[in-house]
Amino acid sequence: MAYTEVQLQALETALAKGEKRVSFGDKTVEYRSVEELKDAIREVKRGLLEQAAASGLWPGAPRQIRITTGKGF
């Protein structure tokens, strides 16, 4: 499922207010606990990062270049 920044903002706002009910446009979701709401936030953030990586907006793993030197033979 494609997530949006608006959905993430709505989840974070609900968490900050201590609410367990979140509305996304015409849909309303009520979470059973704060932990379930936090899990939803983590899932949306993960999905947004995956979408950004797939579209090329966010780079993948950073490249590492290692240089070693030695003294003498």
C-alpha cells in the first residue's frame, strides 16, 4: 500500500494528543492501544522510505571505500 505524508502526520498528531482515533480523509481508524498506534507510525515511515528508495528520491545503502596502506615490505 502506498502511504502519504498526510497519513503519517495524522498518526503523529493523534499520538501527540493522546488520541487513539485517526481520520484519513473519509476513513476513520480507532486503535486499541498506544502501542498499536506507534506500530502503525513505524509501518508508515518504513513504507515511505521504501517508496522513496524505489523512486530514486532516497539513496540506498551508502558506498564504502576502504583504503589500507602499509609501511615497508
